[in-house]
Amino acid sequence: MKEEVAKLVAKSLIAILSSAVLILAMFIPKDAIRKVDSLIWFWLVVIIFLACLVLVVYLYRQRPKYIFIRDLSIWQEKKTGIYLCTSCMANGKKSPLKEYEKGWLCLNKDCQSVYYKQGKEPKPPERSSINKGIDNGGWVKRWQF
């Protein structure tokens, strides 16, 4: 959410600055431009350059800090390479995952989500005799004396 707001603010600032320059260029008479001292033009250019530099630094700092790995359905921090829990990230927390042989476990005590590596997912349990129904003699045979 913060990244979207930052991009919107940056685009708005660029639009406002470019509109201001165009409006000034259209409404200032050419005689007035020639009468302005060259030192004022120099400082005006420096101020516009610094404003653009601040905008570029702001956009650079707002770049994504995490990568979502679709195959594993988990987040990875760019700088450290640590895997982060997707459930906790959705709640605004940054909880690391501990790696095991079959996958990862969230270290947050409130979450404890498990993320399996590809091919290491547990097999679904077999249907019990109660769920097989009458056709296979499941629960009818079980309760006969």
C-alpha cells in the first residue's frame, strides 16, 4: 500500500512541476525573461535540478524490498535472502521462516504456518471406513455384533 501511495505522489509531483514550468513559459512575457538577471536563472535551474534529484532519491528508496516466489508461495528479503511468512506479511509483520527437510515453518508463535517444498507435500489421508458408505460395507459391518 505504501509503495502505491509513493508512486502516486511521485507522479503527481512530476505532473505539478512540469505544469508549473509550462504555465510560466506561456504567461511570462518575453521581454520580462530578457530583463531577468542571469544569476536568477542560474539559481532557478539549480533549484529545479535539486527538486528533481530529491524526487529521484525518494523513488529509489521506495523500490520493493521483497521478492515474492510464486513456486514456493513465500516472500524473500532482497538484501539478506531470508524467507518470510506470507500470512504474517499480509498482517504487516515480518516473520522469518525456519528451513526443514520438507519445507519451512513460520517462527511466529501466533502463526506457525507451514510451507512445503515442491514434491515434498504430504499425501492426503486415506478415507476412513466410516466415510466409505454402505456400498463397501463400511459402517454397516463395523457396527454389527
